[in-house]
Amino acid sequence: MRSVAGVVGVAVALVVGPYSSSWGIGTAPTAATPAPTPSPSPSASWNPSKLPAAWKDVTSLRVLPAWPRQNNDVRLMVHCPTGANHATVGSTAFALKGSRRVYREVGIGLSDRGLGRDTASISYYALPGPHTVTLRCVKVTIDHATRIRKIRVLSRVTVSMVVRRFNIAQFFACVPIEPC
């Protein structure tokens, strides 16, 4: 429903345009009424390549959707400090079928700015209810002569996620009791 409202809002903004009268109807500028000069807005000066220095050391994790069902996929979006070159995201909800391990970690490579994203599958056998998802941002250094890795944890963050019961109807039609 939000996407429909967003599309309608964009369509209205395109139709009305930057020149609107007091009634909300868009009019084009004429020779008698010159176009207003745009005032500088804070968003006009936004430059994503020059982030504030404090934001570069923030560790954050976002799991979408926050209420997945069993046997679904979730999107993991990660931001680590700029010193990190790798991230691991782990949870009990990511366990693989047939595996004896209860807790599973997913490795995510990071860009130069510390951003990374990946997809993880919620196991069909994951228990419904709350699960914690843990992010560790690490700096991995390798001695190429001896092939010894040194792993230093730079930061951690934990987010909660609620796994819902598997429902086969979600793949075919909407159930009248529960919205899609």
C-alpha cells in the first residue's frame, strides 16, 4: 500500500511541478510571471562521498524483512567502520537443513566505505519466535609467507528478528484471515 501511495505522490508532483498556484493547480511561467528562483536546500548540498567523520565509525546491521517466515530469504545490509575489511553475520535462524550446527554465520565482503550486503535463508527447521542476529566487523591480515591469518574484531552489533510459522498459502493466494 505504501508503494501505491508513493507512486501517486510522485505522479502528482510531476503533474503539478514546481510552479503551483494557491489552488494547488500547476501553471507554467509566462512572460508576465517569471519563474521563481530556487532557494538552496540542505539536500542540494548533500554529497554522499563526503560523509561526516563520526558516521564512518558507526556499525549497523539491517535485516529485511524483520518478521520473515520459515523457509524464506532475508536481506542483510551491513555498515562497518572503515578499518574493517570483512563482516560475519550469524544467527540460529540461518541453520542449514541436515546440519548439526545450531548457529550459522554468513561472511560478507565489504567495500572501501564499509558497506556490504548479502542474502541468507531462514531454515524451515528454525523455531518460530525471536532470534538474535549478530554482526562482527573484523580486520583480517594475512602473512603470505607463513599463511597465518590474524583476525581482529573491530566492532559488534546485535539485532533481533522474529521468525514466523511457515504457511504454504503465501505462495498461492492471500488468506482472508491474514494479509499478504
